[in-house]
Amino acid sequence: MAMTFDPFAELDRLAGSVLSSRSNLRVMPVDLYRDADRYVLNADLPGIDPGSVDIDVDGQLLTIRAQRTAGGIEGAKWLTQERPAGSFLRQFSIGEGVDTSGISASYDNGVLSVVLPVSERAKPRKVEVQSVRHDSDVQPAIRS
């Protein structure tokens, strides 16, 4: 039976508890996948000023914050306003299998991409099996 290591086991636990208690926070949909020796998190943040995006790591907690300002057109009478403005927040428990010092991020066409490299100690590796000789396996030297 193969066991897999999932450093994102509590992916939405923290975000769910924060979002339920703070109704002014907006949804930030994400995709998360593993690609070889890294995890890639893509978050939809269309219309966000890249300068408002804040990503920090505190221990094993990754926090993404962003801000979208409302389109303030003076004198306009809004007929519908469906694009949410305000604060966006997501938090992820990243586990100990991530190299937090190597995390990088980029923002392109409304998608924030965060790359989380797998730490060296969490990467799969081969274990060499060594042969152990016991004293009973050793033939005594014949003396004349």
C-alpha cells in the first residue's frame, strides 16, 4: 500500500473559518497541483493591482492577501455591479515538506501563481541496503 504525503491536508480549514466569521472577505478560487519537485498554486484574482498582493509565510502557514478597489465613476447610476471589490484572503497549511525559503510568485493576466518547491528531505529517495556479516558466517582460518 503506497502512502502519499499531502502537505495541504488542511487547505481550506483555516480559510473557511476566517471567511465564515468575516463576511467582507471575497472568494479567491484556487487550483493546486504537484508538478515533479514543486507544488503550483494558481489563484484567480482578475482586476487586482499586483502591488496590492501580499504573500507571507509564518511557520507552516502561507497567507495570500489582495485588494480590489471598486470602480468609482462619479455621477454614474449603477444598473448592476457584480464584480466584487474589497479584500481577498486565503490561508494554507503547507506542511513540513515544502522549502519555504524557495517559494516564488508571479501575477499574469489576472492569475496569481505561487510555486512551492518540495524540500530535499521530502523528495523520494532510494535507500541502500547493506549486507551485515555475522561472526557465525565467518569461516575460521585453518592454521597448521
